Amino acid sequence: MKLRLRIALPIVLAVLFSPLPALAQAYPTKPVRVIVVFPPGGSNDVTARIVFNKMNEITGQQFVIENRGGAAGTIGADVVAKSPADGYTLMVQSATHVANPHLYKKLPYDTLGDFTGITTLARQVGMLVVHPSLPVRTTKELITLARKRPGEIIYGSAGNGSFVHLTMALFDSMTNIKMIHVPYKGGGPAGTAIVSGETQAMIATIGSLFPHIKAGRVRPLGVTSDKRTTQFPDVPAIAEAVPGYEFTAWVGAFVPAGTPKAVVDKLNADLRKALADPDVAKKLSAQTLDPMPMTPEQFAARLKSDYDKYEKVIKISGARID
């Protein structure tokens, strides 16, 4: 009897204290809730539906999209932060996640401490455009005109502290020009304003501007990535006229902090498979979104870097949400 116990004890201990590999191999064993913290139809929602539809195939389980929009993603993020750290509640959020703590006086969660980043899913590139009535055809010409007419050129944004606002605030700062910022209640109204000529300039994500560019309703001058994009190879990078300028955003996937590393790694591996799928890449590219896989460690470094970057740019912009 004692001999049997001696033999069995190590086996029992091994099972009790080595649950993570087995957990990762089995995961997921039931449907997974994917909370998109913005309303349906936007780039976060589109990215999530393309990528997690593939995850259904890869894992054999359902990844169910649930939109919890409001307050720049903070409402949905709070739900995820307070969810069990078991891998069955995921969050899809943009770089707005690391901007929010610098815009709001207080958040109900710790932006960096209450979440673990699984991977970025897609890169969002902005484009500087002007209304066709503005007599400029290059970024340098816009800078020259803005210096001649300080405080006269109006640019619109999707709201204070939005990607659309901050990209232009950084552009103004780096070129030492002064354009007038007019915040609108969302990207849609801001796009309508530049198409109508109510505003003269704007930087917004390529996807949101795509139909207006194709129809000739706005004139593209430059992209916010450090290099030209595959979708618009003839449009220069703003950095070609303003050395050092780069401002891209991303859509990423998160879980609550404390989720077992084995589950995070399994999710990361499966999401990387999804992003590598040619059909997924094609669908994202059609939405002017570039697949952007990262390891959890790379994503953690990017989160910290962008957290610091947004803090500096938001100070430059003077944006604040009470």
C-alpha cells in the first residue's frame, strides 16, 4: 500500500501543479465572448468580424462578437477589466485605449495594469487630405500656405483627442503652423464637413476617406505611416516632407490581466494563424487595414511606447474630456 502511494503521489502532484499546458491544449472548450468596445460598422468592428470568423474555423469554437460602444471605448473596456481572467472574455480595442487615460480625469480601470495584450490585429494608417478648392497639391505646399495664412485654414476631427485630431495636432506642432481645429461628433460628420467645403483639411484613417478619395471629393496629400502604403503607392508619406513624422494606429485584442499565460499564448498563436490566412489578409486589405501580428511581449512594448507617445501628443493638442 505504501509503495502504491509513493508511486501515485508524484503523479497526483504533477497533475495538480502543472495544469497550464493541459489547459492551453484544451482551450477553448466553450464559446468565447469578444467585446468590441465601439459600435458596429467601424474599423474595430470590421476587423473583429473578419479575424474572429476565421478563429471559429481554427479552434472549432464560436467567438461571439458583442458590441459595447460608448465613451471612446471605456464602457466596454470596464466590462472586460471586471470579467473572469479565464480566456473566455476578449476585448477588441484600438490605440484609443492608451489615449483615454490622458484624456479622462479618471477611468474605472488601470489601462496598462488591468489588461493583457494578446496581439495587434491590424494597422490603421491615416491620410492627409484637403478640399479641392484649397490651392495645394503637396504636403509642402499646404505647409507654405498655412504659414502665409495662420489661423485661416480649418481642419475637422472626429472629436477632441481622437486619432483624427491628434494626427493633425502633431503635424501642426512639427511644422510650426497654426490651423484651426473644429471637433465634430464622430468621423462621419467630420468627413461630410470636408467634402462640403465647411473645412479645408483633415487627417483621417484611409478606410474612412476611401470613397471620397476615389470620387475626387477630397485631394490626398500624404499618409501618416513612415513609408507609402500598398493601397496608394502614388501618395507620398508625410515624412517625405516632414522628417520624423509618423502616426499610425492599430486594432488589438486583449484579455483581463491574470489570464493564464498558456491561454494567452494559445490565443496569440491562433490569431497569428488567422492573420496569415490569405483570405483574411485580402479582406482586411480591402478595408485598407494591414494585418499586424505581434507576440504578447512585442505588443506589451508597443502599448507602453504608445502610452507615452499619446501622453505627449495630447499635451500638444490641449485635448481633454471631462
